[in-house]
Amino acid sequence: MTHRIQAGWLKWRGASGILCDRKVPLKLKGKFYRTAIRPAMLYGSECWAVNCVHEQKMGVAEMRMLRWMC
């Protein structure tokens, strides 16, 4: 689980120039997040045995990224 979160942050850092730019519309940032970063975090999730702690960690990482976008 933590490896996938790290993969999401790696994608985030690669695109932080776009995602943290105030001139880029928020709708475009959201679309980029949904198409590039979220799939990197959820890759292979069909096989995971997810419990509440894992779900919370993914939610925390996602909200942290979304706060930086705004």
C-alpha cells in the first residue's frame, strides 16, 4: 500500500509545475489528477485485501494532493 502511495507522489512531483500553477484552471488540474495520478496509486488494487487503515491512508494521501492543487 505505501509503495503505491509513493508511486502517486512520484507522479505528483513530476507534474507539480502544472498542478501548483495558479493560471491553470482547477477543472483541468482535476482531470489531469484523475487520468495520471490516481491510476498510479490504484494500480493492482483489485488484488489487495483492503482494511480500514489502508483505506484511510489512501484517503489522506489523496486529500493532501488535492489541497496542494487548490
